[in-house]
Amino acid sequence: GSEPDYILSMLLRQFKILLQIRELLELNYNSSKIISSVKLHPFIINKGINQAKNFDQKTIRKIINELVKIELKNRREQSDIKIDINLLLSKI
């Protein structure tokens, strides 16, 4: 029931957080070091650590780029964000 713009911005935020966590995991940071580095609530970081393990950096960057493209496309053309988000999520 949320607005598509809001969903898009939350997806973009989530994948940016996942990218930060993934980069730190690859530097062998433990969860407490990641929490202090990213400066988000420990609950968000711990959930993010579990999610970030499912993706490599390249994939996360690709998803972020696709989300940005959807955002730009919507600003220029007023496209249907719901369709674009669903297509992206079906690829993930």
C-alpha cells in the first residue's frame, strides 16, 4: 500500500547499506566493527550482514545502478515505477 516512489527509495537505501556491509565483510570486519563503521542501529547491521552474504559487490552495484536508472526514468518520463521495480526484483 506504500507509494512506489517510497518503495524505490527504500530499496535504494537498503542496497546501499548492503554494499557498505559487503565491502567491510570482504575486509574481514566482524559485526561490531561494521556497526561502528557504518553507524546504523545494530539490528539493521545484523540483518544486513545476513542479506549481504547472498550477494557479491558486483551484483549489489548492478542492482543499485538499475534502481537509479528506474528513478531517473521516472523523473524524466513518469514511467510506471511498479512495473520497473517488479521487473528488477524478478531478475534478482
